[in-house]
Amino acid sequence: MRPIKESVSRNFYSKLLLSIVLCTALTLTVSSTVLIVFFNRIVLNQVYQSDLNNLTQTSREVLNMTESAQSLTFQIYRNINVTKLLFYSDPNIYDTIGAMGELSNYLNSMPYIESIYVYNPKSSNVYIASNSGQNGLLTKNELTDKAILSLINNYKQYKPFTPIPRTYKTGDANNAKKSVYTYLCYDAIGAKGSVNSAIIVNISADWINKDIGNRKTNNAGQSFIIDNRGVLLGGEEQELQPGISESILQPVLETDDAGFRIAKVGGVKSFISYTGPDSLEWRYIRVTPYQLITKNVSTILWTTIWIAGGIIVAGLFLSWFLSRKLYVPFGHMANRMNMLESEKRNNLYTIRQQFLRSLVLGTEAINMKSLRSKMAEWGVSIDFQKRYRLILLRIDGFREFSEEKGSDLRVFKYAMMNIGSEIAMQAYSVETVELEGDRVLLIVGESSDVEFDNDGYLNSLLLQIRQAVLEHLKIGISLSYSPVQDQVLQLHTAFKQTNEASDHRFFAGHGAIIRAKDFELVRVENYVFPVDKEKKLVDFMMAGRMEEANAVCRNIMSETSAFPLRVAQSTVSRLTITINSVIHAFLKNRLIESDAGKDLTIPPIEHFETIWELEKLFDKMFDEIHEKLDSKRSMKYEDLIRRINDIIEKNYADPNLSLNGIAGEMDISPSYLGRVYKQVTMHALLDVINRVRIEKSAEMLQSTDKPIAEIADKTGFTNPSYYYRMFKRHFGLTPTDYRKSIGDKK
């Protein structure tokens, strides 16, 4: 009978192992196939997002270049020298030289500009500043770029300030061609619909088409543009082959939204990503061979197939081999597994933790009869029919601590629970509960050894717990505890009260011991935001008094300490909006630079454990605003003083030169101008005007023999006696004596 039993056993284990191997291989194959399908979708979405980001960036660069071209043409239109070329049919040679110099300066200062044309239909000439090819003053017949004249004559066919892609001959010795994007800016239209004047800015296509055409990139794809006329553009060739153009244009133009699709382009299966129309009505397209994108996924697929095949082959051999060696009864193995499962289910600590956690969080239905039965079965030492308290321990600096400890975080929380229970067991019965995040809960029950209402003794125990956790675990903790309770129905309410009180660590600081009874907070709806203080905040900021503004912010936040923490959160949100509105006002009035105009973002209140962290953020924020205001104000004042001094130096001989006259010329309030000039230079403006006039008259007394009255008149003094008095006050001599002293020295 023995051989039969061995044969039956080997046959049984052979079938068992073979079934396991086949199931494993099948599971691996099916799951891998499903995962590969999802991986393929994820890869396509990632490529689409990457393409969309790159294409959107290209669109932004084109828009920025368009804004630069528009700004440049406006500057050229405002240039006095160039204006003479635009509106005079035959400007003089000096004006022409000056204007061409200005155009060359614009051209040299902006390397992406290929050329600038100034066109005046009343003139037979076209004025060109160019990096290559024709340059200078040319007649319309000499102009090799004849297409620009046609563009001007047919300006209605083009949307204003939309880049016009084109190619023109430079007219140099090599007769080379230049690919550019032309921006046309024309003056008011005449009665016959013709252009009165025009400035044409040609920007090199190489600057705009940085990623357009057949250039090699990381994923060997190609990028294209569909302009506002519906023409597909790319690379040096503006209009592509009809076959490629139709395969790309047709699916993209069917929708106005960004997206992607898979289609054949030039006979190759490709992944096509495209953006929606931008403000120029241009769209950007990226075409990548599909095989390149899914190459790694295909490799995974074939690797999975080979692994599954290897498992089947190896499994067949192992099934045959192990079936000859395994003789352990299956029933014994099954019984052992049942015992292990039973031990796991009967793990009292885990079950007790789950039970207490559900009671505390209010998810356990309370039936007194079943509750007593469960507590007795699972060894819960707290009698909720007697008096008890809740003590909540929270880790200080939890965000940094959890990042540092990682997977060991739970071990540290168990250590905290052990330390807390060992110290509290000196006077109470104790149960510990692990909660989510930075929290650990101690439930302490009444014993006959200590007066349970004695908060002083409880505080001494909490100090011991805090000190022991710091010494042994190097962890700072804050603690909060509930009032005395005597019913299990009050457990969840007591926990909510204690947990809400612990949030006031935000105001009390790290290491605080908080009695929940002291924080019976005012209802949220009773809070009224101090609008008057908000107005003071705005006034202080607008006046540049950032220290006072910071103090108001701190005061507003401190007033929320008597309310639930969500009141502080809403207050922070409103302060953020208020401060941002002031920053926008600074930007609008050019009191700070535009690169400082990003919206201020204050993280949610949960990001801060203490109000000190929030106040530190306020300090940094207001210091930065103050620095930017001071920097801008200093630059503004220096430029103002320079302009005033230039006006005085230029117009000192004008007897009407005065504070009011200078203020009117600069479009500034006279009182403001005089005050700023005195603050910066420490001299009154009228004194400076007189000093310049006196010094200029002294130079004329030295270098000429003109009468003193004439010199006084030429330097802006209409009253000779006043001139004599001012001159003597400045040099200590009358003009006559001064001239004599100069003659004696000679």
C-alpha cells in the first residue's frame, strides 16, 4: 500500500504545483497586458502634455516677439528724427542721417530684428536699416524686396500686427534669401484708403521658429505652425507638401481645442499634438513617429511574454521534481494556516486599538450591553461609567519630522504611547490610541490613589511626559486635555473638544499644555472682521510704512485667537486679497517694478503650526515690498533731479525760468517738485537757478568784454541791481571788481 500512497501523493502535489505555475503565468500575462495598455495611455498622455507645454511656450515666445515689435514701432513713430522721414517728402540730409542713425541703433540693440523699413508714399525713397543686403536710402525701383510694396498696397488683407511669414531677396552679391516674419505698422488711412506712412519690422524667422521644421529634438519629432490664413508652415519652407499639409491640417482644423490624435503623416503612423488658437489665431503642432513613443512599452510587452514562458517551462520541471519530494499531508498544512489566521484575528492589541479608535471617532454604535461585553473580552482597562479624561499628544514640527523619519514614524508614535502610558499609570488606569497624522491619544481613568479633579497634579504628569519624550526620542510635543467626563456617550464630544483646543497650539506655541476647558471658543458666526484695521493696513502700505502695516496684520491675526482656527484661515485669505490689491496699485502707479508684481500667496493655516511662523512670513513679505519701494523711489528721484538740472542748464538765460515753469514742463505739481528737489539736493530750486546764472555770467566776465548789463540780461537777470546783489553774495565781489581782479591776474 505504501507505493500507492506515495504515487497518489506525488500525483496530488504535481497537479497542485502545476496549477499554481499555470495560474501564476496566466495572471502575470493578463495583468501585464492590462498594465501595458494603461502604460501606453499614460505614455501618450505624458508625451501630449510635454508637447503641449513646449508648443505653448513657443506660442508665448511668438506673442512676446509680437509685443516687442509693436512696442518698437510705436517708439520709432514717436522718434522725432524718424517722424521727419515719415511725413516730409524731401527731408534734409541732416534729418535723414540722424533718422538712419536712430534706426541703426534700434537694429543693433535688438539682435532678432533682421531689418527695418520706413515708408512714405509722398517720397520716392524707402529708408532701410538692415543687418544684411540692401541698406540706407533706396528708390522704390532700386528695392529688391518688391513684395513689401505689394504688402503695403494690400494691407487690408492682413490682420494688424499679425506676423506675416515671407521670404525676400537681400540684394547682396550672393543674392541670398531671408526668411522673416514681417510686422506692418501703418498710419491713419487716407481718403482713398491708401497708407499715409508705414514702418515695417522684419524679425528673423530663426528667432521665432526655434523649434519649427525638421530640426532634431530629443524625440525626433517635427513641429509646425498653422497661421491665421490656415496655411501650414515649418522650417525654411513656408508652405509644405500638399500630402503632409492635408494629413495634418484636416484633423486639427476640425476643432478649436487643444488635443492629440494618431494618424499617418507622410505614410508613417504618427502622434499629432496640437494647441488651440492663440491671440494671433495661430496654432502649433508637433508630429512624432508613434513607434518612437511606444518603443519602451513594446520592449516591456515582449519581456513579459518571455518571462511568462520561462515560468511555465521552469514550473513544469519543478512540479515534476517537487512532487517526488513533498509528503507532508495537505490537511496538516491547511490546519496550520487556519491556526495562523486565527492567531492574527485574535490579536488583542490590534482589535482593542480599532475598537477604541472607533469609539473616540464616533464610528462605533454604542450599546451598553454589547459595549461592556467587548471591553471585557478585549481587556480594555478603562471603565467609562466612572470618570475619565482624554490627553492628546501632538508632535511639534511634524512635517519636517515625518519627512526625516519616513517609514519609522509609526515606531516613534508607539514609543510616545509607551512613555505616556508608563508615566500616567503612576496615578491612573490608561489606554493609548494611535491616531492619524501627528496625534496620539491617552485615555486616563479614575483610580483611588489620586484626586482625579486635581489639575495641578495632572499638569505635573504632562510635564514629565513632555520631558521624557524629548529626552528619549528627541521629539518636541504639545499636549491638550479634556475636562473630566463620566459617560461613554460623551467620549466623542470630549475628543472633538480636545482636538479643537489642540489646534490653538497655533497661538500658544510649541510645547504648550492646553486645557480644553479654557478654550470654549466663541462661535464662528460671531466673529466680525475689523474693517477699520484693514483700512489702516491699506493706508500704511500706500504710505510706505511697512512696519506699521506689519503690526496691523499681527494685531488682526491675534484677535482670532478666541475663535475656531478656521476663522484665522479666512482672515489670512482676506489679508492676502487686501495686500495683493495694494501691490497691484503699486504696479499700476509704477511704484515698484513689474517683475515684482506676482500675486502674493500665503499658504493655508494648516501649513503653520504656530503663529510665529506666519508672523515670520509677514516680516519677510513686508521687508521685500519695502525694499522694492525704496529702490524704485530712489531711481525715480535720481532721474527727476537729472532732468531738472538739464532744464536749468539749457534754459538758464530765460528770465521766465522758475519752479512753476519747470513743473509745468515736466507735468508735475510745483510743490511736490520743489519738496523732492530740496530733500534730495539739500538746496532750494530757485537758489540753484541763481547759482547757475551767476556762474555762467562769471564765465562771460572772464572771456568777453561785453557790458555787465548785457551779460546780466544774457544770463536771465532782468534787474541789474538784483544781479549785482546775487553776484556779490556768491563771490564776495561786485561784477566790476570781479572783472578787475581777473584782469590783474592776467
